[in-house]
Amino acid sequence: MALSNRLPVTIYEIEREEFEKLDENDTIGEIIRRLNEEGISLSEITLNKQEFGDYTVNFYQFHKFYPPTWLKFLSPIIDQGDRILKANNNIYSFIGFIAYKKRIYAIAGGYGSFEIERFTKPDFGLEIIVKLFERDSRVIRSIQQRGVTGIVMGQSRFYRGDQRFSDENSFGQIFKQVQAELNREHLIKSFGFSKTDIKKENAGCLAKSSFKINKAINFDELLNLIKKIELIQRKDAKFTLNKVVHLRGKRFEKLVKQLDEALILQVYADYKAGQIPDFEICSEKMEEYLTAEKYVIDLSASESIEFFHRPSWNTIINKLKEKKSIEDEDVYQFKHFVLMRKIGSFNEAGTRVSFASIFDHLNGEITVNGRSYFHIDESWYRIEPSFINDLNIQCDGILKDAWDESLLTNKFDTSKDEDVFNQSYIGKPGTLVLDTVTPENIECCDILLYSPDEIIFVHVKKGFKNTIRDLTAQISIAAKRVRETVQSDFAYFEKLEETAKRPGKKSEMRKLIASQKFPSKGITDLFNQTRMPKLTFCLAFVDTALESRSLRTDLKKFNSNIAKYSLIELSQELRLLNYGFKIVQLGKF
């Protein structure tokens, strides 16, 4: 049987930013030099012709010896004299460069893709997608996303039919990979296939850091496909796929270093001014961290600080000062004696579930040279301009539905903390204050409002800033635990009441909570009814800005995109759990 010279081909584009002073040939030469320095012994493949018209074509091959993967498994029972122990598979691979119109494209075979991918554009395939399709195009067959905020770090979804981009382009998710359907018109007009080449009406394509059409082509067709892709790249994007850009890889190294330094300077300036930096402290492993039993900061090999409640910024600073473990005459000392300290969190079994520096625990937003950036889960993300506009539009819609001005009428003294405000509701009919009551290390709510028709779990926060993300994560965890206990044995509510009625020996707050009048048949009875009351979660905050402003009517005056972003994500999650959602801006003295 004759070998076919047609294959589906994956195409990459070389990222030229790093080689901006080099022409196409020198760029390829530099990549080959670097690979050779790393032990990838590349040799040029001799081609049967030297001229390819408008294209410059260079191909290289390399090979490596790899022991069979099964050999390690069998080696304990193989006689040491058997020749099979010396067996190696010789794996041949190639990397090809095709320069066209100032762009350099690459293809690879064998292990070549692993070696070349670090030099390629991370979103090349996705950039083609947004220039090819409309926002409402029903073409998605599968997607892979990564979560920027929230507990879900990533997910893949597959569809029975074709899904629209507009249905999937949600806040908090970054598209990593899209499998889409190309119809006959796209294949002919956009990619240059002839009518006789097309035996099926559709062909799939896979877009990520590379681009691949699931259709076998030969080399001449590859060159023509590259020409068509270059034409597509000249077009404007028809919509924005990812509203935030993950700053990773060599091309962002300088920017990431600049952002790290800017964040450190901002936190240090707030510290020296006696202010709490507007960053939440939370691990990349959010759920494990928020429900941990113990938190530990190592001071030395023999000394550490332990916290049995999740530590705030002030708690950490005060403890470090108490231990005389802070030197802060300049930003360099502050960085090394505070921000580079490690926090470990431990579960009930004593197992460490997260471990990173205080700096890596800082989650928030900064502005550098007029642009906004997120520092989230130990990574940096740049916010695209369209993100902020779309964010305000979607947030405004949520506020319109969830805004409540009559639920909580007590005033908040902004010179004091949340616990003082929460205490003002102790003794009110149909109300239980449950601040600091955390059975299973989960805070159900700060204030519980109940009636036969509705039970409202109120969570209170001082300020509408980046730290709102921390609060929305707590509400999310509480909502999931409430759902679990309502659908099973109500055991969590029994623990909640038992803990609330047990006054702390040193805490005046816990003594006040224990002295409240609890429902005559217990908290569990509020939920265990023939007709379950409506369950609603409420995010209540007081604005700490000096100017008078309302989140409902002056949304753009609130600068924290992370707070708005987290509000949207929480609303979506509570809706999926079939819970009501209220937002209250508390009045202040």
C-alpha cells in the first residue's frame, strides 16, 4: 500500500517579541542555537528544492534514545545478564519553520512540539477564532477553561450540539482551548480548500496555542493554508474571547517583575501609613485554606507562630512584632522579613494543605502605567479595556435584581469592625447573631434572619474592596454546606446551635451570642418544615470611602474590579444552587 503524503497538521506561530531585532532567518537560527545548547542536537534536513516562492522553508531533525516505558516495571524480575535491560528506542522528531510575510510559522512531529512550543504565541489559535467567527456563532463543540477566581480552577465541557461563544464567555473563566466546527463556506472562502477537496459539509478545528483543521493536507496545501491564515490575522477581532490575559512566559518576564515590585511598594507604603493593604490573604488552594484548622508562619527552624482562626493582615503583623521578627526600615527589609515569610495551613488531621509566602497569598488589583492588573492565585492577569466596560454592565444587572434597602437598617460605625455592627442585632425578634460561630470551620453567616416564609443568611463586610472576594468565597462555602445539610440530616445546624450556645471563656462576643433567645424548637426546626422557607444569602457591606456614593447608582465610582468580578461569580453560583441573593449597602454614622 502506498504511503499517503497527507496528514492533519498542527500549526504554531513563533512569538517575535523576544527576537524583535532579528530578521526571520536570524530568529530561526537563534532558536536552533538555544535548543542545541539545551542538548537538543538539531541537524538541518536537506530538501529536494531550495525555492518555495514567497515562503522560506527550513526543516530540522533530532533523535533521542528512550528506554521502553515498560522496562522499569519488568526490570526487578529480569536477569541482570539479559540484553533487554540495555534496550533503547530511537525516537526521531522534526521541527519545521515556514516564514511568510514577516511571520514565522512552525510545525513539528514526534517530540518536536514539546521543544518548540515555548517559543510560540500562547494564544495563536484563539486569535484566529475571534477573527473568523461572530460572537453569536453556533460553532463550539468543546471548550477548556481555567478559572481566574473562585474554587473551580478549570474545567472541560463537551456539547451535543453547537454552542455559541456568547453563552460561554463568562466572567471568571479564561478560554484555553476551543474545538469548533468549520462549515463548507469557511473551508472554501477562509482557508482556500477547493470544492473537490471537500467530501464532507463540515470539518472540526482545534484552537489553543496552535491551530489545527481536522482535515488531511499535503505540503503544498499547508503552504496555501498558511497564506490564508496570514490573511485572517490581518483582520480585526470580531469579539473579545478572554477578557483577562494571563501574564506568563518569557515575553512577560519584565512586566511580571515590574508588577511584583509595584505590589511590594504599594503594600509597604500602606504598612508605613498604618493602613491595611487592600488585598485579601488567601492561598491558591482556596477551599482548603478557608476551612483549615490551623495556620502556621515559620520564623526559624525551631520557632513559629500558630493561628487557630484564619489570620488577617493586622493579626499577622501584630504577631510578628510581638515576636520581634520584623525589620522594616526600608522596603527591602520589609520584603524579606514579612512578605517572604511562609504560611502553611493544616487540616483537622494535621496535614499541611497549603504552603506559600505571604506575598503569594496576596490577592488583589493594582494599576501600573494606567492599566489594571490582577494578582490572583500566585499569578498576574492583565485586564483588557472591554472587560471593565462589560463588567460594569453585568454587575449593574445583578444589582438591579438583588438590591435591598430595607432589610438591614442599623447604622455601621466605620471606625469600628464588623463584630460591633453585628452585636447591634442581638435581641431583635426573628434574628440570631452567629458571628465567629464556625462548626466544621465554616461560618454559616454573621446574622440569621428568619420567618416562616424566608430564612436569610447575612454576611457583613467593611468596605467594598478587593477583600470582597474573600467574603464571596466564604458565602459560597457556607451555601454549599447549607445545601448538603438541608438535603440530608440537618447535622450542621445542630452543631451550629450547640456551638453558639457555648460561651467562650475570654470572648465577650461569644458570651453575648450564647445569651440570645434561640428558637423554641431549635435552629434545625426552622428548616425542617413541610414547606421549606425560601433560602436567601445576603452580602451586606458598608462603604469606607469619604465621599458619599451608592454602589447601585454610582457603580463606576467603585474602583475594585475584583469586588465586582466576585459579586458576579457569587450571583451565578447561588442561582445554580436555587438560592435567593440580596445585596445591601449599609448606612453609616
